[in-house]
Amino acid sequence: MELSAAQEIIARAHGKARDLAIRVTVAVVDSGGLLVALARMDGAAPLTPQVAESKAVGAVMLHRDGAALADLAKDRPGFFSVADRLTRVPIVPGLGSVLVRKGDAVAGAVGVSGGRPEQDLEIAQAGVSAT
């Protein structure tokens, strides 16, 4: 995941958030779960950067979007509890994270925090729409 690609994802996601009249933080991580770029819109809640990054890290490390992570946490709590302790940051399951793919490969993930879960997902999807 190149910085320029991450910045484009953030710009598209922030544009969608402005369309929805909400303020969010968007985090983009590479295929190893390392932060490439993070941007918090003016007025976004103070905790949103940590939540956005945790959503993205969980998605990329387990190769699942946020909804699938929530299912995993519900269906296999023991596994999820262990996986959560093995990552650099806690995993936040739920809507608002999507994988970034290059062909069949996972190149990274984007996480969004600051809106309702459905809004976070819509914004994340808008961010990756042209990748």
C-alpha cells in the first residue's frame, strides 16, 4: 500500500462523510496491519482515530471486513479473544472496515469511525471504490 493510494482513499472517504454531513476519522493500513495514513476530520470525536485504526487492523489481519469480524467474534469468541491479543492494537469488529485488494491479493484495509455503523461502512466503501 503506497502512501499516495492511502491518501486517495482518505480523500474519497472524507468526501463521502461531508456528503453525509458527519465528521469521521479514516485509517488505512498495509497488508501487515501497519498504519500508512490516518486523517481525522475537524470536529470528529477524540477516540475515532484509535477506533478507525483498530477496525482496519482487524480486517487486514484476519482478511475479513468488519461485518465478518463481528460474526467471528460472536461465533468463535475463544478464537477471537486470542486473535485480538496477538495484534498490535485491539480488534474492533463491526461495520466500518473493508479490505483493499489488488487483484486477488489483500493490499491493506481501511477503517472508519465517527458515524453510525452503516455510515462508517458506506464511507469506507466510498474510499476504496476506485482502487
